[in-house]
Amino acid sequence: MERLVWVLHPVFRDPGRLTDSFFNDIGQIAWDLRRAIGIPPEQVNVWVNLELERVWQSRPSLPHLHQLGVHNFRCFRSVQVNLRPLTVLIGRNDTGKSAFLDALQYCINGGGLVPSDNYQGDPNLEVSITGSSNVGMGGVAVNRSTRDRELPVGIPALQPVSGYHFPSTGVPMTSEGFAETQALAMLSRPGDNIAGILDHLLRLDRDRFFGIRDALKTLIPGLMDINIASPQSNSRRVDLVLDRGYRIPAERASTGVRLLIAFVTLAFHPVPPRVILLEEPESGVHPRRLGDILHILRELTNGKYGQRAAQVILTTHSPYLLDSVDLETDQVLVFRREEDGSRSVEPADPERLKVFLDEFKLGEVWFNQEEEGLVRKKA
């Protein structure tokens, strides 16, 4: 018993793997081991449940950014908002959503501000982007007279942060491969190294590759299998095996199918970015598939597929995607342009929305009430 505890506890305390499914797997292993050495089943059940509950309650929090403050940066005069593991940014065009994602990168990475980042180009303003998380604080600040960065370190425990904007015309399904001696690369911003990543997983992490295949089979009607071809010695290509064994290059599949491959590959990456910034995941995807995509992204936030969890912050213009957001666990930030040209950011108000959500979905409320109808009424 003592040896089993000694072996299991270091794994329990790895915050990147502390998920419900992981604990279920370990619980089953503990059950099998203890039965094998003659412990009565009822004692096994009591011990495993008590031990898992004790360790689960004492687990460290998964790292994520709780709050972001942005002052005199681009279109923001002064903004301070709370973030959650899954945060959705909504608002009309040119209300600051992309600038907000840039601010997040500056905050976590800790540098890179230039004079043109000043609010309305005013060189006399002090610019600051600060964040707080359960693993520390950080950000960047620029003094108006010296332009020295006063907080250049960012938040290393939340690095790397990666931004994604998959092409609306579809993600490429051919790329260079990776040598077995190379570390597996992160998915690139446009997703144009997917074929190399899948090839690497097929050779060195087959269980993960087959997990990707099985997930895609549930999302893509008629898909039977995924193969990796080598059209040239230094290139890899994703092929799809459809009904009756018909095989086609994935490049010939629809834009939506290729986007689904990109999202599932991102979710199953063994070491995903700690913070994922995603612009308009609905682009090119059928509205009925957006709930599936949000489900995949939410599972990324609890580390279901990879070796660690990721925080996901995304922008959208789709009411259909917003229909799948849960205001009890997720955050929705509403962006608006003010009369003076600055942009404001406010959280959606669950109390105000209660009266609507008994009858309508959140996306329907947004479409009909617009941004003003989602936030707290001004006194």
C-alpha cells in the first residue's frame, strides 16, 4: 500500500494532468493492483475513493491569467477585466478585440511595445499592460519620457502563448516533416505544419495519433481513417480514407473539414501552448459544428488530451458559437466603441441575462439585443 501511494502521488500532483479522466484511469489502476495483492474489493473501493478525493482537493490550481489591465494602449484608454480558462470576446468590427489579444501577448511575453502602440498615437502617455494570475504577476510598462520598459519579464509560467488565425480558405494539409530527433513543434499560427505534426505522432506517439483519428471520425461523416503520405522525401501529406476505402488528399476536402482537423490536432498536441489566442474559429465552419469546436476547446482548458491544460481566449462574430458558451464557467467580454473613440470592455451580466436565457440561447439574445443588451445596465 505504501509503495503504491509513493508511486501515485507525484503523478497526482502534476497540475497539467490533474483531470477527471486521469483520476478515473489511475483509480482503475489502483483497484486492479490492490485486488491482485488480495485486498477485499469493498476496502479497495473505500480507500481509493478517499485517497483520490483527498489528493484532488489538495491539487494545485492550473495556471491561468485571472485579470488583465490595459492603459493607454492603442484604442484602450483604461480597461481592467477578469478572465477565465475559456474566455470569449464579442463585439462589432473595429472594437478592439484583436488589439486586446495583442495586449495579452505583451503581458505574458513581457515586451515589444513601440511608440505606435500609444493610445491615439500620443507620445506623452504612459502605457502599461499588467496581468495577474495564480502563478504570479507581470506585464510591460513604458515611461512617457524615457520609453524604458519597467516590467519586462512578463509571466514566464504562462509561456508559451500562441495566437491562431486559420485561413478562411482552409488549412494546408501538406508540410515538411520532422526528424525523429527533433522536438515536436507547436502548431503554427496558420496551421500549415499539421501534416508534419501528424506524421511525427504516427511514428512516435501512435496512441495520440489514433485518438486524433477517432475524434475526427465522430466529427466528419463518412471518415474511416487518416493516412500520412510522403509525396516527396522532405514533405508529408494528410490523406483521408472515406467510405468503401476511397482515399483522397485532405487538400481536396472542404474548408470546414480541414479546419476541424486543425482544431483536433491543436487539442491533442502533447504539449499545447499554455495560453491559446484564437481569432474567429467559426470561419468556414458549418454553424452546427461550432458547438463541437467549442467543446474541443473547453476540453483543452482541463487538459483532457495533452500533458497540460491550456487557457483559451477567442474572438467571434457568430451567435451560433455563443450559444454553446456557459456563463457559469466561461467568461464573455463585450467590446464597444465609445463616443470619444476609445473602446470599452465589459463582462456579460448573468443576472441581467437570466430573464432571457430561460427561453432563448445566449447567441439569440446577442443577435436581438446587440452588445448593449448583454452588459450590466448603467445606473
